[in-house]
Amino acid sequence: MSDDLNDNRYFSSQTALPRTQENLRLHVGLFLATAYTTTVAGMFMSPQMVSMPDSWYILVDPRYLVYGLPFSATLLIILGVHEMGHYVTSRWWGVRASLPYFIPFPSFIGTLGAVIKLRSQIPNRRALIDIGASGPIAGFVMSVIALIVGLHMSEVIAVRDMPEGGVLTLGDSLLSRGLGIGVIGDLPTGYDVMLHPVAFAGWLGLFVTVLNLLPMGQFDGGHIVYAIFGEKHRLISRATMVGLALMWLLAPPYHWWDAESVFRAWYDSRWVGWLVWLGLAALMGRHHPPLANFDVELDPARRWIGYASLAIFVLCFIPDPIQIY
């Protein structure tokens, strides 16, 4: 085949599929709903809301909702930059893609993320690397910036002064641990960091990057693995799914070893998210859809982009992401 297949204009001209009109009202409506749910979530985690009124009207009162804007704006920027990385790169290659669909969800973070939908076939491995890696890399950069800025605004407090009731603790990756030491320094015994909402949004952005880069199925990491390793993608997907099951079974924390009720303590310490992503992987399938022309070789620069994406996955991976004590 001619190298002209690498040109996105060639692919566009050869795949004249019916165009799908964007439902802008749906995209805008979902974005506004997600902006609201993430703002409410940010309001409840804001330091200014320690003595918030015990009434439903704070959910619609701008005087209180404004406290949720730092978290909401930061998280929406990270998610939006991630998805627009996919969208812009897809359009550059002539692959039709939808605008981002933001997903509102009433929870402690207010969203299930955002997605775009590809509406035409990806032409070759070079396009697949570009499209698959552009989102995670763009989101990763924004998340690192947010985490650094947020750590500067975070507070070091004594563990004994932690709020009463359940305490949400976040696991550390190699990167977040290094950034914490670089910005805040080593913590003395008996002290911990109360993350500012902007730092929490940055941490979430890095963790979302990890979940997207899982090397299986049609996740971003699966795209990258398929572009680099071809048919080995299926084996790597299976191994990753087994790894997720083992993460749920065997990952830290290990305080349940000496608990009075070992099984109960073990079960309570498990992060159910690994099972959720295992289920998503099973639902989406281990296989990767074929490319228009798989025979186009990857150039060295794109191989390095793929390896850099996998390195980001390793640096940001967290065995025990969220625990409640």
C-alpha cells in the first residue's frame, strides 16, 4: 500500500459515511447538569462549609454553591481537556467524533466523567496512537498542574484534629507522593494533609488517567497497546482483567490481618472500583475493532508517545485509591 494512506484527507475521502448531526442541546444540557452536580460535591468538601446550615436550600443557594466552584471548575477543565484531546486529534485524522458527553452523577465527586463517540473507522496504527494517547496526556498535564496548585493551598493538620465521623483517605501513586514531598515536604508523625478541593480534583484527574490507560479492550490504554503490539492486545487484555481481580483480592491495605473479624475487615478494606472496571472491560469485550489499514508501520516518535503513555500509567497507578475510616 502507498504511504498516502497515512494522510487523513485520503481516509476521509474514501469513507463517505452519512454524517450524524450533533444534538448540541444534549451536550450543553449534560455539561450544565454535570457543572451543577460537581459544584454541589465541591461545596460539601469546601473548608468554608464546615458549619453549613442543615437545610436543603443550600443546594440551590448561590451564596453556598459558590464554595463548590474551585473543585467543579478544576475537574471540568481536566475532563474537558482530556476529551477535547481525543476530539481534536480525531478530526485532524479525518475520523468523525462526537463532542464530549459529560455524565452527571450525584455522588461525592458529582460525575462519572466524560466520553466522546467515534463515528467512523480509525485508518491506521499511527492515527490510533495519536487518538488514544492525546486525551490521557492532555488530561495528565492539567491534573499535575491542578495538584501542584492545590497542594500549595492545602493544610497540614494533626490527625487528632481530623473531623469526627468517617474520614476519606486517598492513596498515593509514585507521582502524587513525589509531588507531595516536593511541595509540602515530609510530614512529622501524627500529621496528615487536608487536601484543598483543587488538589482533590487534580488527584482525581490523575486517577481517571490511570483508569483510561488500563491496557485492555477499547480503553485508551487498549488502543495504545493494539497500535504497538497488534494481536498481542488480546493476551494483554486478559492479563489486565486477571490483574484487576487480583487487585481487588490482594491489594493493600492489610490492617485486616490482625482484626478480630478477619473476613469482615478484609471485605470492608476492598475497593469495589476494581470490580466495576473489570465488569466494564467484560462488557466492552477484550477485542479491539480492526483498523482500515493495520500494515502502516509506527514511526519512532509515535512509539515513544505510546511508551510515554504507559509510563504515565505506572507513575500514577494507586493500588488502594480510596479508603474510608
